[in-house]
Amino acid sequence: MLLLLHVLMLSLLSGGSAKFVQDFEKECGQFFANGKSPTRFPDPQHRQICQTLNDDVYYATFYNTSNRIPVYSAYKFEGLKNCKRQSAWFIEPQLDDNNASPNMTLEKDVEIQGLGVHQALNDDYKNSGYDKGHLAPVFQAQSQNCADATFTLTNAAPQNPSFNRGQWRVLEKKIAEELYNQCPPKKYSVYIVTGVVVTGTEIIKNRVKVPSHFWTAYCCLDNNNKCQISSGFIGKNTNDTPKNKTVKDLEIELAKLYNVNTFELFDNSHQRNKVNQKM
């Protein structure tokens, strides 16, 4: 009995799941340029998730359990895959139960106490007037399995429907097409980070914060680990046209919006030679 209690205590203290991690640079650093993640905030409400479906990891998410939305998702772009969209959305059991599976799971298949304490649920979005807005999107996914894995509520935030289905969707597609042509896989490794900012007080169902801005940025890393082609975009969560910025200018704006001294999207230790602002 004492041995059983000891094992149980170790399990509780360990944080449970292998994919809700202490340092996702170590656990899923393959989704960050040169293995270095964008800026992380030290506040205790933030979680680092290696997004896992059927025991395979497809991208990384920095998640705010108080706002019940992600701060950003980071992923690799490997070409135009023409993936299909699914209708059902997963949740992350390990956010509400340390001993739950690290795999994202359909909400109907999860039976744990306190479900939704640290994350959004499907009912939060019903009749809210907002879409579930992807951060890592289907159109930029590496494979059909990866596209399926983007349908988790830890990779979504309330998005104005006109913005989501209009200007933002156009931008997602245009970035993918431009990267396919300008950053071929034999020459570059392409890293993308997409995130949101909350500056207002709007909240749906008294649970899920509504972002004021959506942003995205990419880096085409060459064989010398230098970010040769890069660009950034940011738009207000209205029917707004996202503004094209250099990565540096986007970092400056994000630092102001997040109210931090600096915000870094990609590894700044390597020189950036060419900035793409054609979109």
C-alpha cells in the first residue's frame, strides 16, 4: 500500500502527460526555426503543448488556460497538400487531468471531473457569434493527419466570422501559395507562427476571451540556418485587411500589444537577408 501511494504521488507531481510539457523546445523543437521557440511568458496560466493525435506530434502551441485560447501555434510548412476539413473538434484531456492521455480527443469521449476548467469546450462557441478560428490552419498543414490535428480547441480562438471566412482565409491561402513557389523544400525549411492578442475585455459565455488581433509570420530557413525570406501580418479581429510587416516590425508591435519589453518570433542570432513584402 505504501508503495502504491508513493507511485501515485510521483505521478501527480510529474505533471502527468508527456505532451503537456515543461519545455517544448526540448520536446517538440522541430517546429521552431533553429529549435528556438517564440517568446514565452512566465505566468502560471500558460501551458506548452506538443499537439498530439494518435501518438504523433504535429505542431506546438503556447496556451493560456485563463483566457482559454492559445497565444500562438508554431508549425512547419511542407507544400500544398490539398487536405480536407473535418467537422468535429478535439479537446486536450491532459489540461484538466494530469493523468489523462496526451492525445487530443473528441469531447464526447472524455469523462473526467472538471472538464473545461482550463480550456474551451464546444458549447462555449455555440450561438456566440464567433467562429472557431484556426491558428495552425488546414491549408498550411503537412498532411491530412496534420490537418485533422488542427481541429483542437487549443488551436482555436473566437474569430469574427467575416474576418475568418474572408480576409484571413485569403491570407492563409496566399501565404501557402507564395511559400510553395518561393521557398522550395530542397532549398529551405519553412517555419510559421500564428497567434492572437487580447487587449479588450470581451468574453463569450463568461469563459473564453475574444482576441483583439490575429497575426502570423514565416521564416524560410536556408541550409546555413539563416532566415533568408520572412514576412509578417497582423489584423484586427474585425472584417479587416491584415497589414503586411517585416518580422522585426511585427515583433515590435507585438511587444507593445503584449506589454512586454521584447517579443521574438524566430531565432534572431542569424542574419535575415531578404524580406518578402509582395503579398
